[in-house]
Amino acid sequence: MKLVRNRLVRALPPAERRRLTRELEIVELPRRKAISEAGQRMRHVYFPENAMISVVSFTREGSVVEVAVIGRGGMAAIPIFLGSEENPLDSFVQIPGRAARLSAERFRALASPGSALYDLSFRYITFFLQQIARSAACNALHRLEQRCARWLLLASGEIGSRKFSLTHEFLSEMLGVRRASVSDVAAEFSARGLVKYQRGRVEIVDPQGLGRVSCECYRDILEEADRIFRRRAAPRRR
């Protein structure tokens, strides 16, 4: 059986996990790969292992802001699970890496009502919607340095590494702020020994210190995510 390093897949009861993993395809996700496009049908479900996907919203003027992220604790599958013909949001690979992939048709068949995959998917969607709401509140109410710290810590957790590729320009796009503002915060973080930046890569040196800078949204998101897995998914009743 394939070893899939995605928390949702690993939370399934053994029998369902084996049934699912037999059909999963392990793929490499390059940076900027489109996972879904607004108004288009999603053809695959992705369970990231060490990649991270950004879910973004565009304005008519072309501005973009990130509303949620999907990493090893989640899946890119919500429109498919809900039976939607079109995806309302754009999503693309932000941090490259591996993911397990399944066709939309097979996912719907395996995530039928009464299955553990259905139960886990439903709980994850609830968390995902909470993440979008919290992102909106955080962007409106918290200081930029708090939001940057939250973003860096979440990204690190979703890929399972303290080192990853990141440019100031890209982070400014995701947070919906000026690049110069992100550069100022990054310089401050470096001076305080919280992170290191080098040639488009960042390393979190002091996650505890960065956590103290972050707003409460980071800790709340972690607690909300943990609730998905606190109660293990029940096997299908026969």
C-alpha cells in the first residue's frame, strides 16, 4: 500500500484508507500550477503531502488576495464534494511538492454518505469555511507583522518544513499589501533573529518567537484544524 503523507488520508480507518490509497496517484506539483480556475469544473481531487495550495479571490480590477491555504492537513476537493459543476475560486500551487491525486468521479464514489471519507470531508469543509472567515477578519483587523507571522507559521506547518521558497512580492500579493511593506516586516524579522531570507527562500529560525508576534488567528486555526482529527472517522456501517 502507498504511504500517503496527508493527514486526512491517514485519519481514515484502515480498510477505507487501503481502498482509497489503491487508487491514488502520487504527482509532483510545480509552482504556480493551476489546481482550479473560477468558473471551470475541477477534474481531480488533490491531497497535498509537502506542497501548499493557495486559494485566492480576484477582483475585476485584477487585484488578488489569498483567502485560504491547503496543505498536508487538507484537500483540494470542496466543489467536487458539494457536487458543484463550477468552482467559485481560483487555486494554484504556491509551494511546490508532492500530492496524491484522484479523479473527481472516483472521489465521489468513495466519499459516499455513510463512509468515513464523507465524514472527514464534511468536517474539513466546515474548517475550510472557518479559515476563509478568519482570514477576512485577520486581514481587516490585525497589523501586518502579525499577519506575516501567521502566514509563515501556517505555511511551515502545512508543508512540514521550516525552509521554503518565498519572495516578498509573492507574500505581498497574498496579503493584499504593498511589496515595500512586506520587505520592511521581513527586515525586522531578520534583525530579531526570527527568520532568515536568502535568494528567494525563507527559513524560520525561531518559531516560538514568531508565534509570539503572530495574532491569535494562528493558534485558533491550529485548534480548529485539530478538531477534525480529534474524533477519528468512523468506518462505514454495513
